[in-house]
Amino acid sequence: MSLLILIYILIFMIFALIAYSVLQIKLFGMKVKDFWSFIDANQMLDKLYKFAKQYENMSAQEQIIYLSEAEKIFTAFDKVPDTLWEEEYDKYKEVLKKYKDIKMLRWAETNNSK
């Protein structure tokens, strides 16, 4: 009987912690879905940051993939307050720089081919 009570207490504590986390996210002025997409985007930011550092010349397909993934990251980061990701600002800036470089390169190639 005491084991059953302990299990109920643990389940209640888990739900209480989840509810508290959701409440904190809501009080911060965000949606839970936006916060979750920010977490995913933060992981992708690390990957793109490493990719931007390693590769100077990308193929056209790699550029398109990089651009689409970077745009997803920018969208997710725009939905959350800056204070959440100020530690990641340098990585964000580096990914943005590479994004702009690729956009300019693709724009120049498009204009030269006309």
C-alpha cells in the first residue's frame, strides 16, 4: 500500500513540475511550441556553426540546405526573448554571416547568368 502511495506522489510531482515549467514559459511571454522549436533550433545552430567554420566552398545543393536550415533557426530565435539565447549570440552571428555570404554569392551568380 505504501508503495502505491509513493508512486502516486511521484507522478503528482512530475505533473507539478511540468505544469510549473509551462507556467514559467507562459509568464515569460512565449508559447510552449515556440520554446520547443527554439530548443531544436539551438541544436541545429551548433551543427550549422560547425559547418560554417569547416567549409568555405559549398556545392549548390549544400548552399540550399544551409540556407533553408538557417532560415528555420532565424525564425525560431525571433520568437523567443533575446535573453534566452544571448550565450549563443556569437554562433548565431557566424551562421548569419555565412548565410548572407551565400545569399550574395547566389545573387551574383544569378545576375551574371542573365
